[in-house]
Amino acid sequence: MAAPNPSHPPIPVLDLSQNFSSSDRSSLLTQLQDALFHTGFLYINNHGVNESTINNLVDKLPLLFDLPPELKNGLSKMNSPHFLGYSGYAEETTLGKKDLREQWDFGSDVPAIWNCRAIHPEAKGIDNYERLYWRLRGPNQWPPEDWISGFRDAYMKYHAEIQDLSYRFVHLVEEALGIPVGTFDSFWKGEMQPQHRIKLIKYPPRSPIAKDEKEEQGVGAHKDSSGWLTFLYQVGKEEGLEVLGSDGKWIEAPPVPGTFVVNFGNAFEAATEGAVKATVHRVKARSPTSSPRYSIPFFQGLPLDMTVSEIRSYIPQFVRNLRAHGKATDGVSAFLDSRWDSLGESQLRKWLRSHEDVGRKWYGNKVVEYYLQ
């Protein structure tokens, strides 16, 4: 296993090749257990994702973000009730403040199904696609091939390999929790497979005439609410990611070559009643003299029509008791608020709060005002 740089605080690095060695497997599971119950963040290497698959997508990021503004804005999220597409600099909000980044949101390429029961075969036999949160599900806005040759193919191959990694890693998590491998498989193998999402992000240098550097954020402090697990690829050597430690101090999580950063989402924390830790993290704004920072987070989706209460039924009581016994950190997510027990409702709330302008266009002022309460 590759060790973290000793100059940085200890976020563990797990070598997944140990998964295939009986002599090392026990050590791997012990490290994963510690990350689940205490750190909430880890690096993984020897993960099985082809380096060429990563590089083919990474190489296209500068081209994608350097497209003329009129072309990027033509694929704006404002066109999409699914909140997929392009967001310009400081167009997303976290904790009421603008994030100093620009980004593209893509997902599993799936059709829209909201209010389509009569005409779409995928919706046959299911009664609740008229619920508003189903409108989150829908197709991507793709840059045309003549803008960036090979982009769509590079994205789809990356998505497929990260999706496969996410399922394999969940099996390892199940084993570390002491529950049967495959316990969570039904989340992704049901009649309506969830839509995973990927962000392609650029953090450019901030303006040298910024009013207050301390008030600026690449992305504000938050827990991930977009899925079950997050798999983040940090491009190059540009730093900025920080993780909130149990002592209230920020820990740097710099790029480690050949790794993904993995962390656990709000739903995982809530379903385990705080035993598994969803850790607060942020990205610092870039200095005026720095290079751009690129990153690619993959958010492992969950079925929108599930509830946290239903997911909790998959978690044995002995796992949920770990928090009560003091073997896990405190601070259970506000996800436990009964109003947002529905995953679809909580996801809709998240997107409306992050992109209020898109929400008002597609969902209306009354809906947005309800979810902003």
C-alpha cells in the first residue's frame, strides 16, 4: 500500500490489490472499517480503472472549458429541468454563497420519464412518475462532436468504469461492515436503475481585486447529498480540497497520483444512524497567481423513490449501534429530518437550493419557495 505523504495529516490510502491477497485482506478491511467509522474520507489505489480511460477524459477538460462562452451557455443548465449541462463561474451556491468555479454536470444517459407513463415503455407498471422529483431524471446536454472530437465516447467509457468500481467498492464496504456481500445490490439492479452523476469542474484563479479573500470559496463546506458514495479524481498536482477533522481543524487532501478520493454521502450516514461518517469538506478558492484546478467527482446514485427509512432496514442493528457505543463520531446529518426522508424529495431540495434560477424556470416560484424554507 502506498503511504500518504508524511507532511500531510493522515487520510488513509487503501490499496485495493490487497482485496485479492488473503494475507493482506484482513488489513485492508481493518483500514476500511476505520475510515467508515472515523475518517469518512480515504484514498484508493490499484482500483482497476484504466489509466488510459482517465487520461482520455482528463485531456479533454481544458478544451471543454475553453469553448467560447456563447457555445457553453448554449448548453446551460437553464435548458434542463434535470440540472444537467453547463454552469458558469459563480453560478452555483453552497451555504448561501457563490462557489468560485465553473462546471459541467453529466449523468448516466437516461430518458426523461416524468409524466410520461402513457408513452414511455420504461414507465409501464409504475404508478408514481408524476411525482415532481422524477423530473430530475433525464438526458444529458452533449457538446457536438465537431466542438470536441471524442468527448462523448471518452465520458461514457469513464462513466462505465467508475460505475463498475463503485459497485465493487460497495461490496468491500459491506464486508467491512460485517453484512452479506450484495446487501445493497438491489439499489442499482431494480426495474428503474438510478442515475449516477459526474461533475467536470474547473477552479480558475480568482480575481486579484477580490473584496475579501476569507469570504471566498471554491466550493463551500458541505456533506455530499447527491449519492451513496463519491469517487473523486483530482487532476494533476493542484491542491485545494480540505476535510474537516474530528477536532474541528481542516485537513488537506492533496492529489495522490493514481488514486481516487472516496467519501460517504449523507444518505449513508443517516441510514446507519451516524455509524458511517459523512464528512464535511470544502475546496479553497484559487489564488490569483495559481494555475486552474480540475477535478472529476462521480456521485453514486440511489433510487429516487426510496426513503432513508427503507434503506435503514438494510442496515443491521449491530451496525447502527456502533455510534451509540462510541465507536463512531457524532454529528448525524440533517438528512434525518423527516421532511426529507424521501430521497427524491431531498435531491430536489438540494438542486433547487444550489441553482435557484434553474428551479424557478422549470419548477415555479411556489415550489422553490417551499424547498428553500
